[in-house]
Amino acid sequence: MKEFTFLRAWAACLASLAVFPLVACGEAAEARYATVAEAAAAGAFSHGWLPVWIPAEATAIREAHDVANQAVMVRFQIPKGAALRLLPECEARSGREVPPPPLRRSWWPDDVPHGGWNTPRSFSYKQCVKQFVAHSSDSGEVFVWSLGS
């Protein structure tokens, strides 16, 4: 009987070592889509990784998310000079007022958000409830991030 209890305890210990690193580190995933239609077909909107308000003409969509805490980062391109139509609850913010993105990715530029220092690119920032948005009408670049839970 003692041997059986010892084996169960040993198995539980090994199982916890396999599970806890995943819980502690989270599970980050990343995807690329050429168009909004491609992203929709892959389920990126239905899973909540992409905001529903992304314009139909958006291209070069990249997203990264952490499954454990629901943190998300999104980058996409719209035509230069095009207006970005956001939800009514979005409010203007300065680059100093928005937090940094929750994940580190090579495709995310160091100057978004710029934190108040000078940068050659001009972004307007918005906070849309729990999402933050940076948009450059000069280049058509759009960056969206949420910190998760």
C-alpha cells in the first residue's frame, strides 16, 4: 500500500512539473493574414484575437496573443491618408498616456507607443475601453494592443 501511495505521489509531482511551466509562462501564438477575408476564414475574429472594427481594406495583418491572459497585439496596413473608423467609446490619448504592448515581437516598432520622445513617425493614439490604438495616416500603419487580464 505504501508503495502505491508513493508511486501516485511521484506521478502527481511529475505531472505538476509538466503543467506549471505552461501556466507560468502562458501560451503565446502568432499569425499573419494577407487580408481581412483571410483572417475571418481562419477564425481570428470569432476567437477575439482581432478587433471587429478592422476595416475591410486592411492588409498585411499580423497578430500575437497570449492564450492564458488574453493579451493581444495587432498590426495592419490601411491606405495612406485613409481615416480609421473606430468605435464611439474610443478617446484620444497621448503617447505618454498609453501603456507599452504586453508582448515583445520583432515586427512591433520601438516607437509605438513613443512615450513622449521624438520619433520621425507621427501617430495618433486612442484608448477604446481596454484596447489601445496607434494610427499613422501618413503611412497607413495601425497598431492595436490590449493588456489582457
